[in-house]
Amino acid sequence: MGLRQLSSPRTAPKGNATSALGMLIAVAATLLAFEIIQPVDLLLGVGAGILIGGVLAWRIQMTAMPQLVALFNGLGGAASALVVLAELTRPKATPLESSSLVAAGVGILIGNITLMGSLMAFGKLQGVIPTGAIRSRILPWLNLMLLLACLGFTGALVGAPDSMVIMLTLVGLSLVLGVTGVMSIGGADMPVMIAFLNALSGLAASATGFALHNEVLIVAGSLVGASGIILTNIMCKGMNRSLGNVMFAGVGVADGSGGALAAPGGGTVKQASPEEAALMLVESELVIVVPGYGLAVAQAQHAVRQLADELEKKGVEVVYAIHPVAGRMPGHMNVLLAEADVDYEKLKDLDEANPLFPQADTVLVIGANDVVNPVARTDTSSPIYGMPILDADKAASCLVLKRSMRPGFSGIENPLYSSDRTMMVFGDAKDTLLELIAQVKQN
């Protein structure tokens, strides 16, 4: 029932609550039926979880949502690894079967990789650690050696399930692999990495289920793992790259120290005042909004919806073009616009949006960079060459709202900004949108 409700944006919140309730009932029934804990302990655990979750939900900013998702993935991996370790170390009347021990080793391996990989992703997104990709010829070989060592100790665990040395060595190596595996991932590839870590958290839970012979964990973990793998594949296709290329190519963040009016190739850019930009929008018949991470940073989702409402009052059609890797997590722009109550029917994916750009009078790009970069179509030497982009450069005119001329998270300059069809409006996206709203009302 929960999965069916999750298939529609309108019923997704109810589906999320239904699925969570179902999992709570399954966990509570298991703990009480086998007398694993007392009812009081169960209530304390549920209460603590509700309290922590409630505080997070209340205080978290939408700009920090990718970091929160990364932490959730990490907690899922940690939970799986801890449950397996508890099962391996508890006194047992009969030893575990070989198949269960293999599953336990895999659960420890994937769970710890997910934990440390997610913490690394969180650190990069939060700016706690450098966001750029670390390029090293040694790192892929180090990761391969660590993986082979982990698999070797997983096999050794089958032969000596009571050996704390083997167990702790496997834990340590898998934690290190989680760090080194994500170390080479640049900020531009973080949405793909988060989707992949989500898949790993599900696979860890499923492996734990096999180790414990717990059908609920197997089914739930398989669902999360399968959906995460499908999403990772979709995200990779959205960048025209393989998962291996994402893991090892290291597309990162450039210095981006260019001045406000420095354009790619030494060209010049044209600036528009809010008054001029508002006039362009009002005189348009079709406006396509292209949101990016800058929209999230400025918390401008409500302002862009208000601007769209004002334009629609004047007979202007407004739609939103959503790139699958826009932002810092899968579905980032969808979440932001849903929070602002934007009609889901107005959100167009890549395939739906691109045929509309040649018909558009104005494209309003808000904090998006790489997903509208024509270099992906023209420059074979560019790291993003071949990546499907939103064809904003094919519209009659383009308004770009940015703080400066600095490149996107990939560090690649965007010639769209110096195009004859493009006008730049510099400043905070939310402040600029509020000025545009005021000017549109006056026209």
C-alpha cells in the first residue's frame, strides 16, 4: 500500500507515513514476539527516535537536505553492520550456517562502506572537507586492494566465525574503503554518489536479513537496493557517464576565482537590471524556469512560485525544466518546488522540456550551471561532453540569475553566459526574484 502511494507525488507523503508505520509494526512485533526486549525498552527506543526525527524535521533547512539524506544512508549502513556484529558475537546453541556467515560478512562490508562513504559525502556537501575530487593513479589500485582484502576476510570469517581478530579487521578495512572510495568523487558527481550509497544501504539491510533469516529485512532491503540501483543508472544516463567513470574520473570543483564579469574565452556578458528582466518576462508568451542548486542555497523556491503566479495572471505560460542531476541529490529540485506547492504537472523532465525551448520566449535560469552548459554538446575535450543538457541556449532569450561568473560544481566555464541571447542578473537569487515580482506587478 505504501509503495503504491509513493508512485504518485500527490499521495507520496501518505505513502511515506504508511510505509514507516508498517516497518514500525514489523520491528515491534519481532522484538516483542521473540522477547528480545521488554515493552518499556521498546517505548523508550520509539520515543527517542520520534524525538530525534522530529527535531531534525523541524530544524533542517532545505539547503541541507542532501546532507541529511547522506546521513540517513550512513545510519542505515551502520545499523545493518551493528546488527550483524551483534548476531555474530552473541552466545548461540548452534553455530551459524556457512551461507549465513557469508551474508553476515557481506553485511559488515557493505554496511561499513555505506557508513563511511556517506559521512564523506556529508563532509563534502557541508564543506567540512574539501569538495574537489582527488585525482590519483594510486587510489583506484588502493581501493581494489582493500576490496580484495575485505572479500578475503569475509571468506576467513566463514572458517573462523568466533575470531574477533578477523571480525575487527574486516570492520576496519571496510571503514577505510568507505573513505577512500568516496574520496575521489567530485562535487559535480555527488547526486549519483548519494543514489549509489542509498542502494548500498538497502543491499546491506538485505544481506543482514539473509544472515538473520529475517524476511522483512530481505524484502525491505531488496526494494531499497533495487530502487537505488535504478536511480543510480538514471542519474548516470543523465550525465552520459558510467558508474565507473563517476567513481574514478574525478570531475570536481575548479578554483572559480573569475570576476563578476569575466566570461569564457575572454568574451563579455550583458547585464540586465531587474526592471529590464521583468519587462522581458511580462512580454513573453512562454517562460521556462530552469532551477539549480543556487535556488536551494538562496531558499528561493517560494519566490519563484510567486513570480510564476504573477506572470500567469498576465497571461504568460510558465513551466519548469528539471534536469535529473540538478542540485546535490536525486530529485533535489522536485523536493524544493513541491515545498513551494508548485503544480507537479508544470514540472518537465529533460525529454519533455527540450522540445519546448525553441518555442520559449524567455528562459529563466536560477542558479543552474552545468545542466545548461552548451560545452556538453560542442567540446569533445570537456569532461561533461556528451552529457544531456537542457537546451536553454535554443530559446529566443535567456535570463540567468547568479551571484557571480564563477563556474558550476564541475569547474567548467559556461559560454551560455556570453551568448548574444543571454542577459545576466547578478545577486542573491531570492532578492532578485522578489525585485522581479515587484516589477512584474507594476507592468
